[in-house]
Amino acid sequence: MAALSAGTAASAADSVQAVLFDAAYRFGGKLAQVGGEYVSLNYNGHAYVPIRFVAEQAGLKVEYDESTRTVNIDRAGSYVAEAVALELAKLADPDAEGVVWKAELVEHGWKAGDAAGAVEGPVWIVTGTDPGGTRTEVVLHAETGEQVAFKELGVNLPNLDAAYGLVFASLVDGNKEQGGPGAYIAVDPRGLERLENEQFTALLGKLGEYRVPVLKASLEELKRQGRVNTEGNNAIEGVLLGLEQTKVEGSRLVVDAYLYKTALGAEGRRFVLELQAGVWKLVSEEAGWTA
């Protein structure tokens, strides 16, 4: 209750002179650093730390009743400790290697299950990220440690539309000697499932810089639209761009992509991109297959 004492002193005197100081704290052997909105104060040789910081690090809940000016601290020991939640999450995915786990306590607003068997907070939401960027989410009941949900979240990489935009632009630029993009640019959505709808729209917008119509269509869809000369090597008047596969290697993407003009004029290339300060950079590209 040191923070309350400091507040009382501040209201009872004209001024209080306190000094900020940097200190680390251990709770049950676990190191915790004051940060963010919290600070440590040195006043008259005593350390003053926000009561919420201390209580929450000890696994307690803090609420302030403004009407009675009362700080309520309760539920001591009622929640599974964070360290225990992390270990339980690891047990839920025993074959995972090199995964970095992070836990977040959610006391309100979380709900899962159907109407007949819904489970509401409090829960620990533990997220694991493997070296390839694939994320796993394990939800545990905060009071019992029981596993509530397990979900593969996939790869969380920022600005993937920008990364694929670099790949497709390089393919189109490399085709300038053969006439550039032609009448239009078609993008096959298969292989781009990682993109949200807004990201896919942004990708198509980037390709609009070539000043030709940009379509979302596979070769089969182009045939149904009558855009393919099925009697002449399946030639098209524009170019069709697509992905064969994407591999995540830490902060790098290895992308196998292709450009199609006819069955005899298709080219596959391999691109390596790296995320540098939040921006994708094209590191290298090399020829793959040609038809």
C-alpha cells in the first residue's frame, strides 16, 4: 500500500519531493521491470511502486472504487500463474520446436463455444511463434488451467501485399522485351490465400500502375471469359501472374512465382525477400522453369 501512503502525503502537504529511479523487482523468483505507465519513486529513502503493478505481478486483481475511494485487491491465488500457463501451452503442442511463447491474461470479453456450452473468461491466451513464423494459440481457463481452445493461426507477416507486389512487378518488368503486360494483367488468387481481402485489393491496385486493366482470375476463368485462344497454344492477350509456393524462413520469404502468356511462353522464377525495418526488400531472384 506504499502508493496510497504517497498519495496521502501529497494531499496533506504543499509539495512532496520524490526522485525517479530505475529498479527491477522479483516476484517468486521471476524478474519484472517497471515500465510503460508505471514508475518507481524514491521518497525519504523509501521505494514507492504503483500498487497495481505489484498486485498484478503477484497474480492479484486490483479495482478502485471511486465512490468510497477504496482500492480493492482480491482473488489471491485464484488464477494459474503465468509461468504455469506457458508450460501448459507447451504441453498442448509437444512436437513444436524453437517456439517462442507469450501469455496474456484476459479477464473479461472472451467467449468461445456454442450457446449450450459457452466458456467465458477469465482465460490465459498463450500464443506460440515458431522459427518459420507460424503461430499457434492455446486458450486456458485462468482458474483451472484447463485447455479451452487450440488453434493454428498460420503465419503473421506484415504487408504481404507489398511483398507479392514486388514479385509480380519484377515479373512484368522482365517481360518488357516481349511486349510488357499486354492488354491486361490477370492475377490467379490461388496461392495468395494468406492475403486478406483488403490486401488483395491493394495488390491489384499496385499493378494498376502499368496502366492496363488488372483482373482477378485463373487461366480457367480466363478461358470461361473467352480471353484464351484455345486453338493457338492457349495464348492470351495479356499476362497471367501466379504463385506456386511461398516459404517462410524467419524474416525472409522464398517465393516461387510465374508469368504466363501462352503455353509456350510461361516462365517461373524464384524470389527471396527480406523484411527490413518493417519494409520488404527484394534480395535476389533466379530463373526457374520456362515453357
